[in-house]
Amino acid sequence: MMRSTISRVLAGVLLLGGVAGQAAAQLENLPGAVDALRGRHWHGGECCGWTWDWVQQSGPTFSGSFSNPNGEKLQEANIVISINGDNVRITRGNGACVYTGKIHVGGANGTYTCGGRPAGPWAATIYQTAPTR
């Protein structure tokens, strides 16, 4: 009986050690997983027919081009995409516009505000490679 109990305890300790090792390995790879989820190119749309393409410059920083159905075009040099779990927060226009939402493999969506006022929904498709020019 004593030998059986000791064997079970030892097996449990080995199992827990293996699980802890796997968890530690996953945590070490977390920054890489976030970078892969973030991708390198976001193509999206928002209120009033605006569409955009954001291309990664370095880490969480992207630059973007925006266009609307009337042919108006804008450039934005400092778009920051932050990811925490499946939550995404994007700031642009030196923080004047804030996009919040959920990210998943291949895309993201949510709502945004500009100038502190609600502006509407947004959605994006996320690509792992930057567009060719």
C-alpha cells in the first residue's frame, strides 16, 4: 500500500513538472505569438465608406493610407496596434482616434472613437506579409 501511494505521488510530481515546463515554454513564445497574430498588413474599413491599408514598420508601429468613396486620401505615419489576449487597441492621429475590439487569426473588428466621439464600427483582414508595391 505504501509503495503504491509513493508511486502515485511520484507520478503526479512528474506530470506536474511536465505541464509546468510546457507552460513555461508557451510563455517564452508569447511575444512571437502576438507578433504573428498582429501580422504585417491590415486591410480594413470603417464609417462612411473609408477603407485603409496599414503596413507594419517596426514592432507594433504601422503606417497607413486611407481613402473614401469621394477619392479623398490621407496618410498616417504612426499607428500603434497593441494586443492583450484577444483584445486589440489601436491608436492613431497621436491618440486622437482609438480603435478597440477583438482580434482573431486572420482578422479583427470593433468600434472606434475620434476626437473623443463615437465614430462607428471597423473591421480588418490581417495578412502575414506586407503588400507588394
